[in-house]
Amino acid sequence: MKNILVVIIIAVSGWLFSCKQGEQGDIGPAGSTGLKGLVGDKGEIGLTDSKGMQYSTWTEIKATDWDLRQPNYYAKQFTLPPLTQNIANKGNVYFYIQPSGSSIVYPLPHTLNDGVKFFGELFFASNTQLFVINHVINPTLGISKITSDYKFRLVILPAGSRISADVDMQNYDSVKKYLNLND
């Protein structure tokens, strides 16, 4: 029995040590194109830095994309790249809203003629910088939900940043001109 075990060990050892890798073969023909993948979740909102200010691209929220948080209270949450502690503690964040298909831009908070109120929030939760666009509906004015799409943009002014005194942060055209934005 010991002799058989020794013979098996020697045979397996010889086989293991005698194996060597051969040369790599030629590359085969290209395969067919695979199926299109699923659409992924929206990534974080990117920020561009200009003249000491950071700003996002316009982000559209469809009328059907709002999340109901409480009766008559809707929100849409986005992730931001991490902001410095100085910006979070001492900077200013400005939110702007534009009805899709319109050229008019309003600073937030903003109330529409039908009583819908839009406002923005910036906060830090679970080690993630978030911003939320909210809207509240006043059902006594006859509206039960918004039916239009809206675009949003935020502009961040870090603490200590110097901007021209001619820039009115409540007037988007003034901000657009100062940052040379082409929307």
C-alpha cells in the first residue's frame, strides 16, 4: 500500500513539474456585437469651476420623475462631488429653475402663479454631498401635481471668492454673463 502511494505521488509530481505553457496562438476573428445594456442610474452632478465659482450643467426633471415625500410635497435628490468644508460652512449656493422650453430663469426659492413653490437644499448625509430640489403644491388653488418639466442649475460661491460687484446672484442673466455661460 505504501509502494502504491509513493508511486502515485511520484507520478503526480512528475506530471506537475513537466507541464509548460505553449506559445500564444493567433487572435481569432471579431465576434458579433452584443446586446445594448440597460440605462444606468444618473451619476453625480458635475461641477465646472470658473472665476472662483462652481456651477453645474442644467439638469432636467420630468414632471413624472418627482418623488412624493409627504402629501403635496415632492422632491428630487441628486449627488454632488464632495465640496470642501469651507464651502459647506461658509460658501453660498444658488439654485436656478427654468421651465423646459422657456428662456426665463428664476432663482430659488420661487413660487409659480398657481401656488407651486420650488426651493433647493444642500446637505451632507452618509458621507455624500447631496442637493435636493423640492416643490410644494397648494391644493386649495386647484392644482394636484405639476405637469411641466423643469431644468435646474446650481452655482456655488466659495467663501472668500471675489466676484464683480456688478454680478447680481438673484438675476440669472447677470450670472450667465459673468461666467460666460452658453445655455
